Amino acid sequence: MILRSQGMIASALLVAVALTGCTTTKGAASRGIFSSKPSASAAFLTALQGGLVGRSGVTLGDSDKQRALEAEYRALEGAAVGQPMLWTGKDVTGKVVAAAPYQVGSQNCRQYTHTLTVDGKDTVVRGAACRNEDGSWSPLG
């Protein structure tokens, strides 16, 4: 009986330790309990106004556009400098790489590139975006 209690206590402690890193944030994209990537809501993706992928000239289906915009959002929101956010769609792959954050007034901004590869041919688009108070990102220019 004592061994069983100690095992239950150890299990409870393990769960408690695992959950100590879980937090909830208001007004920003929340992170899933098992995900290290922020989830990008439709409103946050809409704020990107088509993102760099929309200016690439590459024609994508809706699901591929969604994947591309989510990768742009993840890169802007939390990727380390130079860390690629990769995505794969139907007959297309993409890589988004964000540069170091900088300030414009009171907003945090980042330059970034989005490389789309279709049939072995790369299309590279460059731009910048600034973070809004609600956690969304708006493109510059």
C-alpha cells in the first residue's frame, strides 16, 4: 500500500511539474498545451493582408495560402533570427525566415523573406511587418 501511494504521489508531482509551464494569455495568440508553435487565428492571418505570399505572383490554392500565412505569422511572432519556418502544400513548399526585431515608434517590427518552391524553381519575396497591440502583424508598405 505504501509503494502504491508513493507511486501515485510521484505521478501527481510529475503532472504538476509538467503543467507549471502552461499559461494563458489574453489578447494574444495562445499556445496549445502540446505545441511549441503559436496558433494563428483567422483574424491574425487576415491582418497580414495576404502576407508576402500574396505578393509573390505564385498561384496557390486556399489551403496552401493558409499554410503559407501561418508560417509567416509563426516566423514573425516567435522564430529565432534566421530560423526557417517550413511548410509543405500541394506541389509547393515554403520557407519563411525572419530577421532581428526592431522598433518603429512603440511597435515591434521584423523584416522577413518567404521562399516558395514550385517545380524546383524558387520565388523569393521580401518585406516587413509590425506587431499590433492585439498580437496581429500588419505589413509595412
